[in-house]
Amino acid sequence: MELCVALDLPTKEENLVLIEKIKAHDVWLKVGLRTYIRDGEEFLKAIKEINPDFKIFLDLKLYDIPNTMADAAESIMGLGVDMFNVHASAGKRAMETVMQRLEKFESRPIVLAVTALTSFAEDEFQAVYESSIQQKANQFAKDAQDAGLDGVVCSAFESRSIKNITDVNFMTLTPGIRPFGEDAGDQKRVADVAFAKNESVDFIVVGRPIYQSQNPAEVVSKILAQF
């Protein structure tokens, strides 16, 4: 299991201070929609300047018509990131188109598909998808595997079932991790590190418990110790 630290602070400067504090740790850094729109490619370069060994997960959740998603994925190839994601809701053809477009590159980032956002409660998800979270997450995961993706984004509660219907090596990345029982905030399906580990999760994403701490490096060390 690996740790992704979410860079969700209000300013570029605050995120860079956080990165400096944890630069000695072997972790991934997650750059989300707000951060990337605000700070762009230059921020990605700044991360590598602090520690070239940091791996970057660009969390933009691409969702559009197939060709536009493939165009965006090709553009992402020029950013030097190590992982990015698309929405499985865009459909199998869209995911296949993305992966076909990436075939011309000698190497590519890890590509994941978002199944059910961890902010969804069961009734909210049913209202949108007319299906249970578990059932739809399984379907989306199978579509993603068939399309040639490397794994999915899901909650820790769906990870084991997804691996059972796909493959043990099909990756699961889980947001909504509260390592020490912190408040769930705007997330609905949260879990701790022990639960995620038991469910064979490959990557956990932790944000607020790290960046709201007075000593982020110490929190990162405590999380990694649980691995």
C-alpha cells in the first residue's frame, strides 16, 4: 500500500510549504482540480524541484466525449505525471479510446477510472445512477479493466469486491481515509488505514489529517508506520 498526500490547500505557497515539510518521505502527491486550474504545469515542476523522486497523481477526473478525453490524456503525457484518472461514467468506449491513444508512447502513467465518488451516500448515488454503489462500482471496474486501464478510484468498502471480479493486481485507490478517526467532513464513505489495508487497497489518499496538522511530517510517519 502507498500513501498519496492531497495538496488541497488554498494557495500554491501553502502547498509548497507542506511539500517542503514532507519531502523526506516516500509518498505520492495528489494534485487536484482546484490546485491544477490555479497553479498549472509550473506547480508540477515546482514539486519536482523540491524532490525529483516525488510521484505525482494528477486528479482531474476526465469526463467528456471519447475523442476529447483522448486528446486531454495525450496532453497529460507532456506533463511528466505518474498517474491520472478518468470517469468510468464516460463509458467503456471512452476509456478504450484513451488507452488506444496512449499506445504510441513508449511508457505512460498509471491510468485509473473513478467509480463512485466517496462523497456519495447510498441514497444520493441511487438517485443519479439508479443502482447501488457496490453494484455500479463493480460494473465500472470491469469496464475499466476490459478497456485496458490499470485500476479504479473507489472507497475502501468496494476494494475487495472489485479485486474479486477483476484481478488482484488491478489497482484500487481510495480517498476518504481518516487514519486516526478524524471527522469525515464532506466525505460519506470513510475508513481508516487498517481497514483499507485489510481490503487490499493499493493507494490511500489522505488530505486534511496531514495538512491541517501542526506537524505534517510526523502524521505522515505515523500513517506509513501502519503499513
